[in-house]
Amino acid sequence: MGSASVGHSPAWTAAYRAIDRGWPVFPVNGKHPLTPHGYKDATVDPEQLAEWERQFPDANTAVATGEESGLLVVDIDGPQGEARLAELVAEHDSLPTTLTVRTARGRHLYFAFPTGRRITIGAGLGGRPGIDWRGEGGYGVLPGSVHPSGVRYEVLERNPIAPCPDWLAGLLEKPPPPERPALPPAPPPPGEGTPWGLAVLAGEETEVRSAVVGTRESVLVKSAFLVGQAIGGCQLRREPAEATLVSAALAAGLPECEAADKARRAIEAGMASPRAPDPARSPAGLEVAEGDRNEPGKQEAPDEADTHEQLAGGLAALAHDAKRLPPGKILTEARAWLDHAETAYAERVAEFRPATSLFPSGRISGFLPPALPTGLPDLDRKLRGGLRPGNLVLFEGATGLGKTVFANQLMHRMAENGAAVLWFAFEDGAEQLVAYMVARQAGINSVSIALDRYPDEGQREAAEEQFQVLCRGREGEGGILERVSFADARGLDDLRWRAEAFAARFSDRPMVLGVDPLHALPVDAENEVERIGRAMSLTRELTARHGFISLVTAHMNAQGQARGNHSLGHTAHIVLNLEPDETTKDTYLEELTPLVLLTVRKAKNAETGRIRLQFDKPFARFLDLAWGAPR
């Protein structure tokens, strides 16, 4: 069934032709994967492809790039990309003719993936925008698919796939990681480990063995790191300890090769940060000098504990030794540890900031955080003035309803009102996002701005003037709006680090954190449910800790639930649900200014109200409607 046949959409026809050539493919919604693991699910199996086609008959399709498919896709993005390519060709050498596909703004060049090269995915070749690329870990949208703008991807030049020139591969190649210094050999402990080390191993083995689906990999890595610290601290022998963790991971259901590789890497990372109990501060009978082992009672309990981890380790070691200590001794040792735990707890509590009164002196108008208006009067009334610091807002709706434009409008308005906005924007490129803002402010069609084609010189000058206004705002004359692209995002740790640094820079003003869409945030997880759940949990934590107004967008599935995680609405403080107005639902996608309904939910999904809006597509804006008339 590998051949394309009558009855397929152009996108699925291209997919069947791709698997005939041995290229693994998978379905996408616009540009975003429809399968749980994205490009990792790509296949050349025609039966699987037929099943996906039955599930998603109107979907776009994409081909995985990298070593397996042997493909490298270079994205030349619009006039800026063509100009940048001309510079590179003049500086290095010409490009061979190869398969070329027209995109919404430019073209995709398909090359044979250079064997042995470390080429992954990236944007902004040479640090300048205009040329992106997709190698190992990426994918390219196939011809026949339709861009969110309505433009269809089409083959421009049906040439054989050409080898990637060496000069281009050299520019795209990721530099090798720095060599880690060799770890010094650790002197082995007696037997398989000390009581403290064996107690650590026993606890982590239990954690790994009992890990549930969706957490097994992360639990193994964390436990192996802690065991590696004990190995580096000469508390465990590596071989039996590593074998114990791998065995526990296999019992939890992980494949052997994956379990062994992750355990090895995490253990070596842990060995670089060795950990061990302090013999001088251990309770009697646990870590005594060799000459005193026959008289453990002569050892005195410690005066204090260095860390809570050391306390926990000591108690675990005590439990491990329970079989060889008399009951009276166990009770004595336990009391000693509890005394020291109480002392350490009191000292730690003293380090925390004291609690403050719930009712400080002053006026209530200065106590309550001010609201930032959204610019939509009906919505602001429903929200009692607008959005406030500490609000986590989930904005959900099906694909094509304008969620990205809506998010762009809200964040732009908050920046105009003096807020500092950090936006993880994965749906559109920077040029498109700026085009939305310029169109909204200058009253010029956003397509004209994106394509740099204006009906008259007056509109060009108006767009340029508004762009300069935005630039001045970015430089500090008003609000701040900074964007993180998909190519720059590096997962949850990156989100945390960027948000923490951003909060440190702009703590003197309202701060907004945006993620559009949530499921596109790169998170190392086994499935989409876990990935979205972890991303939402961290966003909620950052919102509470730094007082962000956080706005995250989520696509809806066919059942009207947030994609990948049906409990997101219970996590957010405010849920904004966008759907077509029933009166125009059938013609929504064809209408230039369709009507939409925005449902506002607060307080455990209790509906606060519904607002009728008009989506003015050409000018990238949503307008309030009062009895059917735009305000």
C-alpha cells in the first residue's frame, strides 16, 4: 500500500510517496505533531500510516530528518533568508540544485544528511535570522500540507536530493561537547559498601522498583545520581550498586539497554559530586573508628547536623543496622538522632524570613495588587478590572481560532501598560508576531506587513513608523516584550532559569510569562500527558513565587478537552475558552471577521460569563461586541 493512490489528500499522497523512498513520516496539525512522541513516532509502515490517515484525514504530514531518513532540510525564510543565503554563497560557494519546496514565506531545500556530522535543529544561521535548519531530532512539513496562513506547501523544483556541501554542513554542525576530565579512581569501601552507603542504595532501589509509568526514567536518573554520589564518596562499590539499580529499573518495566545507559550516565555524573557522612558527627555505633567498634557506646552523639540529607542518611543507616543492634540500643540511637534533628530544624527555621501579618497597616488600595487591563472592556469587567499578579491563565481552543493572535494582543497590551513580558512563542516566527502588532496599531493588513508588500507608500511609512514605536518600547521607553523561540528553548530547566533571571531584572514592575502553546515546550518525558503536566506545574510554581501574570495556551481535542492533559483547567486560576459562535460556526474559517465566543471560568470551573468577540483577521485583533456592534 506504499504507493500514493486516488482518494488521498495532497498531504497524505506526499506521505505515501515518502515512505516509498524509505523516509519515515507522521501526521501534524499545522506544524505540531499529532502523535504522542512527535518525530520519534515517524514510520515507514504503510499500515500505521493508513491508521493515522483514518484518524486524521485532514492533517498535514511531516518527514523526520536526520541520520535515519538521511535528510537535512534547510528553511530559507522570506526575503531576509534569501538575502542571507546570497551572502553565504558569495562568501563560500554555490549550492547544488536539489529538491525544493515552496513554503508560506520562502522555500525548503532538501539535502542528503551528511553522515557523521553533528547537525541537529537550529534557527538563525550564523547568529542572524533568515535561515533555519532541521537535522537530527527535527522534521520538515511535506508538500501538499497547508500552512496556518492558508498557503499550501508545493514542490518548486523536483530535482534529486543533492549532497549537502561541506561548507554548509560545517556552518550547521553543532560543536562537540567539551571533554569531561577523567574521574579519579575511588578507593573501594569494605565489602559492597558501608552501612550508610548500603542504606542509600536500598532506599533508591525501592524508589526505582516502585516507579510508575511516566516517571520511571526520571526516577532512575535521580536515584542513580544519588547512588553515584555515594560511590564517589567511597560508600559503595560501583559494579554491584549499578547492577542493583539496573535490575530495579528492569523490574519497573524499562528496556535493558535504556536502563543500563541512563544508570551509567547518571552514576558518573553523581560521582563527580561525591557525598558521604561525616564520621566526626555520626551517632554512636554507625561510623566509629576501627579500634572502637567493640565499644560503640563510648562514642558521643553529634552536636549538630550539617544537612537534612545527612540526618536522613543517618536514620536510614540506623534502620539498616537494626538487625544487629539490641532493641535498647536502637531506642538510644533513635533518641539521639531525634534530639539532633530537633536542633537542626530550629536552626533552619531561624534562617527563614519571618511571617508577616495578614493585615498590614495602610490603606487597602495599596495592599491589593493592581490589575492590568486586557484592552477588551467586557473581559475586564468579568475579571474585575483585568489580570492580576499571581494569576495563572489557561487559554484554550481548537486549532485555527486565533489563540496565538489573542495571546499576542493581550501581551502587547500589557507591555504597553508598562509590564515586562517574557514570551515563549512557538507558533509563529518573530517576524509574524511583530507583523501582528504593527497591523493592530497601524490599521494595516498583517499579510501586507508579513510579505513586505503594500498597496501604497503611505501604508509602508505608517508600518515603519509603528515598528519604530515598538522598538523604542523594547528599549525601555514603556514596557518590555522579550521572546524565546522554539529553537532557543531547552526544556523545563531553561524555562526556570530564564524566568528566574527575568524576574530578577524586572521585579520593579508587573511581569507577564507566556507559553504558546504549552505542549510545544520541549520537556523530556515519556508521553504528552506527563510533558504537559510537568510544564504546567513549573509554570504555576513560577507564577506563585515571582508574582507573574502567566498566560499559557492549549489546543483542544475533538472532545473539547485541553490537549494531552484533561486536568489543566483545574490547575489554572482562570480559564478562557475560545470557540466559534454557533451562528457562524459553519463558515468560521472562510469569514475574514468571524464571531467567536469567549467563555470565562474561575473558581473551580464555575462559569463566570460568556463574551462575544469579533476576530478581525486581516488586522490581527479581537474586538468586543456590544449587542452585535464592534466597540
